Amino acid sequence: MSDVKRYVVTGVAGQVVQSLVEQAKADAAVEIIPLGRPALDLGQPQTIESALRAAKPDLIVSAAAYTAVDQAESDEAAAFAVNADGPAELARVAKALGVPLIHISTDYVFDGSKTGPYNESDPVAPLGVYGRSKLAGEQQVAANTSDYAILRTAWVYSPYGKNFLRTMLRLAETRDELNVVDDQIGNPTSALDIADAVLAVGRNLLASNDAALRGVFHLSGTGEGSWADFATEIFRLSKLQGGVHALVGRIPSSAYPTPARRPANSRLDCSKLAKIHGVTLPDWRLSTKHVVKQLLAESQ
């Protein structure tokens, strides 16, 4: 049992932590230890060190976050407490314990004005509070430890928690047609795929002190589409499997105003992660098929 690596993950209910628990079942060399409130509360940094020390991690995964993008606009202090102050303390403790830290970040650190996919060296310019708080978290991680990998991802969905895919299937239970934004483009990303990537990156960090394995990396599903494209594919797959489906009306963002502005372009260039860590996520349509199939099986 001494060869089993303990990955201590912040949060218990989030999509990434639930996906890590699921995906690690097939990996006898890894034990996932979710730590959430009240034992570890990112909004209460004084809880972090004692909880982490007691859990004896070989590696820490910073997966929990304040993710209510619109609510953050009127709740800035809470967003920064969880997304910036919390990761700062996680990084400080990781350094003190001498263990690597994998921190999950977001495409929202960019303003979406670039015409092509974003790479890690592109200038950051968050549009709202959520993006600013996540960027501050990245900066705090880098400032407090050198043994880290920041994984920026986008458009996360899974069989768990609250996400776009599950919302579409739920709405289709009572509606024949849904209007979905068609002028925001990104890479839908399965949290199950993110979990596989975290396990792989974690193995690399634990196996080598090579500085090239550390730093900021982009991690998203292969292929791109708009939210309307994503919804259309969800319903196509669900219909094929005898599940709920709806027609998709394609609308501009201006027809669906929200408190927080979203990047029009959330596409991420993940070639650095592929080159350095040997990790490439599947095509988002294939991963969407797996998630839709799992959710339909659970609903029967």
C-alpha cells in the first residue's frame, strides 16, 4: 500500500472531484481524498493547513472554486476569498509539505477578443469578477510555490453537479424548443476527461522535478463549437438513445443578457500540454456521447 499516492482534492460535490473519484477507481496506484467544508473551507483559510496536514497528501488538487459567474458580479469579496485567498494558502501549505499542487483554472482569464485559440502566453484580460478572481488565484499559486501545474479549462460538463449538458436535458423534459446562444465559441470539456488528465499530470509531477512539467497549461476537449452547437449535439445523441430532445433556436448573446459578460471566444490551444505531459483530451462529441449515455441509463 505504500506505493499508493494520496491525491487530496478540495471540495466534495464539484464536477472535477466527483469525476476524479470515479476515474481513479481504475487506478490502483492513486487514492482520491476529497476535502470540503467544514473541515477545509477555502473561504476560511485558517482551516486549510490543519486539514491538509491531517490528510497527508502526496499531491494536492485545487478543484473547488466559486463558480457562480453572474452572482460573482455582486459578491466580489466572496469570489476573491475562495478563488484567490484560498489557493494562496493551498500553495503555501503545499510548499511547506513539499508536495506538488495542481490548480484548476478557466478560460475566463481571457477577454475572448482573439480570433484563434488562446495559448498560455497570450495576454490575460478578464471581463468580470469571476475571471479576475480566478486570475488572482493563478497568480497567488505561482507566488507561493514553484511546484505547481495550473490547468486552464473551459465549458465543463459531466454526469455530476450543475452544468450545461444536464440543464439542456432537464429543460427538454418540458419544452419542445430552446433558444441557445450561437455567437460564443469554445471547447466543451468533460470533467471525466479532466480527471484523467489530472491523474496523468499528477504522475508526471511526482515522477520528476523537471521544471518544464510545471507552469500553466491549457486543457480542454478537442474540437470546437458554439453553445447552440453543443446543445444540438446533446439532443441528437439523446434522441438516438431514446431520450428527451428539443429543437435548438440559435440566438445572439445580446438576446440573452446576463450580469456578467462571457468571452465570445473561449477556445484553448492545448498543444503545450500534449507536448510536455503527453495529454490530449478526446473529441468533445465522443465525450458528450458517453455522458449522455450515462445520464440516460441512470434515469431509466
